Amino acid sequence: MSNELIQALHEIEKERGIPKVALIEAIKAALNTAYKKNFSTTQSVSVEFNDLSGEVRVFSQKKVVDKVQDDRLEIAMAEAKELYPDCKVEDMVYVEATPANFGRIAAQTAKQVVIQKLREAERSLIYEEFLEREGEIVTGTIQRIESRTVYITLGRTEGIMLPPDQISGERYEIGQRIKAYIYEVKNTSKGPNIFVSRTNSYFLRRLFELEVPEIYDGVVEIKSIAREAGSRSKISVHSLDERVDSVGACVGPRGLRVQNIVSELDGEKIDIIKYDKDP
């Protein structure tokens, strides 16, 4: 390992926001594990990583004795005195024991740690991004269909549309562009799971907000929605401005606004009624 690794850690901290200290601590822990795995040792060892030069050194803990019986666990008093002048018999000291080929193993280990940390950071960013977008409509491309579950590409990740979230009678094909409503974002060890729906009543609400400026601006309110996804829906609307017809605003000129929503929902019938607080 070299200064190139240290420079890479600086760049990762700067560009990805992963603290260099956290990366170094993860590398140190992984190096200890890698040493024990590759050299099958039960010795107490400490793998030191120099965060200025990138140099890796292995130190083995040994007991100071007058006569060595096991050189893996013990060190002679005379030899120990050269390293630790004040040591005494029975003291535990650390002696460098860096294997000749450990540099290659260390470099591979550090690379794996950095890659893993980058993946974790990427997953965290995706989770935070879509957690903020929970309750929104997204547009993506169907990537695959497995066991009736539809997976939709959403940039760096994918949305999951379970069978209950699919409109009955709709056909889904790989490569098809599709809109859906994000209703739940879960963080898992394998990354975020983003659940989307086309049957959720809030999907219909958001479609009207996108299609009808008066709803988006808050002039017209959707008071309630009753939906049988794929069949029929009924919404009640109320205008906060007496000059604005709430039903007319939702229907749009020549019925264009509501027809756009009906087309998006594959022909689902939509009844729009004026809200009555005393039905």
C-alpha cells in the first residue's frame, strides 16, 4: 500500500462524504481479520496502518521469558531488552511480525473495504433520497417481472410493485414506461426497498394534483376519494374560491384533464362530484 491509497481516501471523503477516519478504522479491522485468516494464527496480533504513508505493519504480542519454549508466544529477555529496555520477565510486549507477502494481502483487503464502504454510502444516499420522495409519483421503466412482482428502474435503484399494487387487467411488459406512487421506503442490509403502487388512492390524488393546476395551487381541494382500482373511482372536490368551479376545473376544457388521468389508469371510470358537507 502507498500514498496513492491515502490520496484516494482523501478524494472519497471529499467527493462522497465518507469520513477518512471511518474508512481507516474499517481498513484496520479488516486487516486484522485478513491476517488471522491468511496465516491461521491464534496469536494476539495487532495490525497497524499508518494513515500518513499507507504502510502496514503486523505486531505479535509475546511474553518476556528467560528461556523460550514457544517462539510464537514468547521472546527471550535479552532480545526483548533491545526493543523495550525497561521490560521485565512476564511482561507482554509487541514484536513486529509482518509477513513478506502481507503487503499484497493488505492492498487487496483495503480495496475491498473501500468498495464496500462506497456501496454502503451509495445505498444510504439512495435511501435518504427516496425517503424524502415518499408520497410522490415517479416514472420509470419496467426492468423485469418475477413471480408477478414488477421491478421498475428508477435511476440508480428500482421500485417494487407487488401484485396487490397492480391494477387488475393491466398488462405490464419489460421496457414499458410507467408511473407509480411511492408509498413506502424500507432500509435493508441489501439496500433500500422502494415500494410503489398504481392502486393506492393517493396515486389518483397525485395524478389530479399534477393534471389540475387549481388543485396543485390549493384553490380546489380533494375532500375524499373512493376507489376501486381498474374499475371506478369517485372523488369529491371543493373550491375555496367561489369564482372557480371545482368540478369544471378537474374535468378541464372539453374533458381533457380528466381524460388524461383516465388514459393513465387504462380506462378507469372517474366520477367527480362537488363536496357537500351536509349530504
